[in-house]
Amino acid sequence: MKTSVMTHWERVRAALRGEEVDRPPISLWRHWPVDDESPAALAHVSVRWQRDYDFDLVKFMPTGTYGIEDWGAETIYRPTPNGTRTVVKFGVTRPDGWPRLAPLDVTRGYLGRQIEALRLTAEALGETAPIMQTVFSPLTTARKLAGDVVFAHMRQHPEKLKMGLQIIAETTARFAVESLRAGATGLFFATQNASFRLMNDETYREFGMAYDLMVLDAVADMAEFNILHIHGQDVMFDLMTQYPVEAINWHDRLSGPSLAQAREHFAGLLIGGLEERELLWRGPVSEIAHQVRDAVQQTHGRGFMLGPGCVLPIQTPHLHIQTAIDALTSL
């Protein structure tokens, strides 16, 4: 690895190209319950988090249910380790609800508030580091909007669901474009259904991938790079490598493939190496440092960004975060 100190942008861009870096880049992220209900408050904690830890990349963290509120779903915050919100009223309960979804003006309502929060964050941080807007895949949004009944609709009323997915995809694409205009570098595009525990890859191609690509294609000429997050276990990793993205993040410590195995299938930037659900939360610090060293060894420090498999628990101690940073910078 190079000895001269690189800026965040230089480090990330070099890692994206698979080139030598002074050290691999790092980014960690968490939810901000209660604060994420206000654009100004979310921007404030996002900026503070970045200034406290000086990560190489900022993953912007709106609430995980922001995409369903404007379609009639209702959520509340009941304390959880990850700081996620609970859906208390679904926006779609019957198959006929899918084609009736209204195309949304993404600059208004709940969606508009997320764009405003990102704009405030980008203005405060300037051009110091890439900022990635979190965008959920259309099928992920559909599942949050209706709950697991979406899988029954998929089998029994596929055409009605597809009409809804089309509307969701078009709205999501507009939201993605406006996010980039507001200051995002690219998308952190998250799918929570590309798992063999939920469906086979043929079904995912039909109900997931077809609509995912609509969103990614919409920002192809605007985003500098995009990150794909594959959530869950037994994920369709090989299928996901066909997506037009420059980086992939997944639960490499919990689900696999390992970083070394993933390198055989994907030439872009691999983001992971840290198990966040227990290790980053509870320690010990010696194992956190070990995972950092192991991740760098698996990737030879190239085409790699140190990160969690998903969001950190909101009670993750400062010591554990700093341990990961120090272990990386000391290599």
C-alpha cells in the first residue's frame, strides 16, 4: 500500500479502480431514531457522525420506512437494537391496491423531507467525502408497504403486483434522481429480498431485478458510482454481480460468501469485513481488530472498503468503532 496520505475521495476512487491505496477506506453507519423524523435533526446527527469519525464515505441514513409513508402506511418508533421503525398500518392490504398506487411527487411529503435532509447534510459537509443516498429496491418497498402478504400476491395476482412495482419503480427512480441533484454522489441501493430463503432466482429476476434496473438505469449518467446492498442470508450473490454497480455490500461474516470468495465473482469494490450485530456491539475489541486484519488479508487491501454487513446497533460503543478505525489505520 502507498505511504503518502490520500484524501477520502482519492482513497475511495483508487479502491473503486482496484489500485493501491495508503490504507483501505472505511465507512460505518447507523440509524438515527427520533432524529430521522426531522430533516434538520437528521442532517445535524449525520454531520456530527461524520465529523466525529471522519469516514471515507458517508452512507446517508433516512428511516428504513421512508418509502412507504406517502402511500398510506403508518409507522412508529418502538425501541429496537438497530433503531428501525415498526409498521403499524400497511398501505396495501388487497391485490387491487397495487395498481391504485398513486405516482408521487418526490419533492413533497415524506420523500421530500428525506431529500431536504440530504441536501442540508451535503451543504454542511461540502465535497469532503462521497455521500450515498439510501434507496430501497421496488420489491423491498412493496414488501414494507404490504408485509409478507406480498408473496401471496406474487403467486396469486402477479400482474396486479407488477403494476404496483412499476409505479413504485418509477417513483423510486425520480427520488434517486432528485437525491443526486440534492448532493448525493450515488446510491446505496438496498434489496432485502434477493435471498433463496424467500424465492428462487428466476422469480427474483421477474419481480425484483426487472424493477431494480429501472432505478439504476435512471441514474446511470448522473451517479459517480453506486453501491448494491444485499440484505439477508443465503443471498443470490452471483445474480447480484450482474447489476450495473461499482460496489457490493453484504453480510459477509454472517451469510457469505466471504470476501475472498466474492472476489472470484465480482471485480468491483467489496464492502464488508465487520460483523455488526454482535461483535461491533458487544466486542471484544481484540476480535474487532482481528476481523479488520483478516478482511485486509482476504482482499490484499485492494478493491476493498472496510464496513459492516448492515447497520450498526445504535448502542455500539465509541470504543468499538474507534478500535476498527485504529486497527485499519495502523496496518
